[in-house]
Amino acid sequence: MPEARRHLLSIADLERADVERLLAAARSFEDDSATRPLLSWRSVVNLFYESSTRTLASFELAARRLSADTSSIRAAGSSVDKGESLKDTILTLSAYDPDVIVVRHPSIGAARLVASWTDAHVVNAGDGKHEHPTQALLDLYTIERALGRLDGVHVAIVGDVLHSRVARSLVRALGLVGARATLVGPPTLLPPGIEALGCAVSSDIGAISNADVIYVLRMQRERMEDAFVPSLREYAAVWGITRERVRPGQLLMHPGPMNRGVEIDARIADCSGALVVDQVRAGLVVRMAVLADLVDDRTSAELEHSFAEPLEVS
């Protein structure tokens, strides 16, 4: 990435050429699961202030597959429990001279603050309800592999849009590659003015019928301070994705973790059109691509060649 894009804090940091390069790199890693020494003698620190399974595990594995040293720190059990501020934590970690800090934090803008306090490359692994750029990239990768294209694809993003950093990043990413998004959900969970991101908005669950992909969002109860829906049972009845609401040929996605029986019926979650496991697999190779692209100081052309060339096996 150019010097001005030495961090990945938002999909807004990317242009279409950047997305295409990252997806191409991810494809090369998919074709060869062997460890690559692209980040030998480099270090990646994962700093997570929120719970995570898929994102943390895939960043850890991605760094190791690239031969980087990696360390993961959860806020629980660290000096954060003793009252240490985010800034002091970053200054402490930066003293060890890491090449990359991957950070997940409940506050909007935390990753951008981290980038101002360290010389390391910073990857935003989720900041509050703001953005989650690597999730959007792995979603694009999954859609492209399933449909063979991104241009013209219609994705209906359904559910708790108000609290979803995934939705905000994905809408921006779809717009970059010529796809389009429709946000669908209860009026109380559709942020006012979100159309400015370049998407359509509907409060009619029937709006999912014409989409190529139904992207189901989790009800983020941990971020809800008010009652946005009368009950989860009523939400499931009116807005849940069921077999009856999905037409043949539509693909289903979910960023996880799934609340089966709430936003998605358990039977449809395991149907042949569900790409949830594919998304998890994509997370590894896409995050390998992001780490390699940020840290490697070679030109884009040199990087593309290194991604494509086969490994020598002794």
C-alpha cells in the first residue's frame, strides 16, 4: 500500500485497485496452505479489548503462516484490569518495536488513536459500532468465490444495522467493487442518514427477495441500552431469516457468532446455500494478504510476483 495507507483503519483507506490486489493475494494463499516466509523476523501483536473467536484466531494463524512472531493480549487479565489506559498500553507494546498491532476496542475511533501513538502498522479489527474492514474484505472474497464476480451483485444486509460495524464496512466495500447493498430491518435499528454510504434502505423484509446474497446480522444485545424491539421472539417472527423467506439460489452469509432461532432459523443456517464456514476460511487468507501487504515494503508489482511464485520444497 502507498505510504499514506500504511494502516488499515477503514474501508475508506482503500481504493478498488487495493481491494483487487488484496483479494488476488488471498487467492494465492488459498492455493497453497504452506507456511510462507514473507514476514520472517517480523512481529504481530493482537490487542483485543472485546471477545473474539474468528477474528483473533485468524489473525494469529495468518501471522504464523507468514512466519511472523505473534503475541495476543486480551484486556481481561492484562494491566488494563489495573486501570492502565489504552495510550499507555500502546506505548508499552510499542517499546518492543512490533511491526503490526491489530486492535479491537469497544470505542469508535480507537484504532485511529492507536495509529497516532505507535510507529507500527495498525489494523482495525473492530472499533465499537464503527468499522471492521478485514471482515468486509473476507466477505467480498467469499462472494466472489461463490458467484465468480462482484460487479452487479446485490447484497441484502438484514437485522441490527444500528450497532453493526460489519454493515458499515461491507456497504462501503461493496460500493468500491461495483456491487450494491440494501439495508433491511426494523426502523429502530436502521441509522438515520445511512443512505449516505451509498446503499438503499427498507423496513420491509420482502426487500430481501431480489438479492443475490442475504447477509444476516447478529442482534448485538451487548450494545443495546434501550429496547429497540419488543422482544427477541417478535424480532425472530417478523425479521428472522427462515426457509420460507429465502428463494432457491440465494446465498446466505453471517459474520458470526450466530444466534440460531433469533436472526436466523437453524435449518436455513445449515442449508447448502449458507457460506458461513466459507467466510471463516476466507478470514485466514484475507488476513494473511492484509498483513503481508502492510508490512512488506516492496512495490505492488514485486508483491504480486512473490504471492504468485511457487514455494521451493527441500
